[in-house]
Amino acid sequence: MEVELNNLLPSAATAPEKIHNAIRWSVFAGGKRFRPALLLATGQAFSASSDELIRTACAFEMVHTYSLIHDDLPSMDDDDLRRGRPTCHVRFDEATAILAGDALQTLAFRTIAEDDLLNAETRIALISELARAAATPEGMVAGQALDMEAETRQVTRAQLEEIHRFKTGALIVAAARCGAIIGKASEDELAAVTSYAAHLGLLFQITDDLLDVTATAEDLGKTPGKDAQSNKATYPGLYGMEETRAAAINAHRTACEALDRIDRPTDVLRRIADYILNRTG
């Protein structure tokens, strides 16, 4: 994964050097690579090869990293720490961070479009999945907009779930679906994968909200307690800690139940759900 990302991204010496250094600062900051790992695991469950999957997995990491760069900006979440070190706009400057995010977003789609190990029909399907998950009206950008609006008002449980289904869940669902699409999953299998990933995305957000309350900056690699300081809509804020933990267990169980509908080797996908439930950072 790291080797392929290094090959796909412009070198730090490529002009304009400042932008490419900012891109590499953000991409190679030591993230968990959760979305590409999910794509790879799902694709491999459907017998797709690593070579067929790796470029699309890298494209998802590019889009995810671009979203973090932009989320951290002073005009958005105004964060100074990401993945244990200064955020892109702090390390460089705000304009450079915006441009680095813009470049990563478009490089992601180029990466899929130019993947000659996949046929044209598959590439179009993958680009459509990623674009839908990243944009509006039901993707990551819409979720971020709703999340920012929620800072100024009280939200209902339904509204909270909508925010996180868009902001966090959409890209996670798309990653799993893209792995299954490359692996030529049937429509029934794709529906089960979608259900699994939707509940996995919910689980990811619930545990993320819990960690913002309970973890240290060293554990998280970012500033804890920011959600409360920014008046963010969160599961602990709306449900309380005990009910939030119960919701995490329920999301984990429902995700694993969806895998029971797939007659494929899904052990790795189950372990991913276990990891998310029990993660500490």
C-alpha cells in the first residue's frame, strides 16, 4: 500500500514542490488506512487479486486524506493536530492545504480511470461509487455541512444518524462495495456487503465519539475533547456513555449478521468489525 501510494503521488521534488510536500506530509503521516484495508479485505473475500484492488484502495486513501486536510482548516473544525503531528495548514499554510486537498481529490479519480488492470465498465462503476460517497446530496461533503450546521442547534437522533451516515459511513460503504464490485459479487452479495459496511460505518463513528471523550491525544493522534468544545453532535452527547456503548455492541452484531448472508471467506471482515469495536485510538 505505501509503495503504491508513493508511486502514484508526485515526488516532493516535483514542481510546485510546496504542494507536493504538503500532500506527502498528509498522506504519509501514519494513518490507519482503514478504508483501503476494508476495500482490500472485501475484494479478496470475492477472489479479486491484490493487483486488481490496490489502485482503487489508494484512491480511497487519497479522498479520505483530502477530507481530513479540509476538515482541519480554520474555517471548518480548526484542528492543529492530526495523526500525531501538526495539521497540513499549520505545517505549511492555509492556501497550500486547500490546494493539497484539491489535488488529492482529483488524483484519486485519475488513479482509478487509468487502472488498466480493470475494464472500462468496472472503472466507471468504481468512479461512480467513489464520487457518490464523497459528494452531495448523501455523501461525505453533505455530512460535513450538516455536521457544521448542528453546532448551532440541537439535533434529533434521526438527524445525528443522518449526519454520520453521510460524513463517515458513505465512504466506508463505498470502499466495501468497490472491493466487491472488483471481485464481481452478485447483486445479493453486494446488498449484504452494503448492509455490513453501513453498520460498520455506524460502529466506527460511535467508537470515534467515545474515544473523543475517553482517549488521550497520544492514543488518538489528534486533540481529544474537541467535539464537546465545538458543540458537535455526538452519540455520547445525545445518548450518554452507557447507551452509546450499547449502541456500538448492537452495530457490531448487526454488521456481523450481514456477513452470514455471504457464502465466502469473511473471517477478515469479521475481524475488522471486532477491531473497530475494541479500538483504543
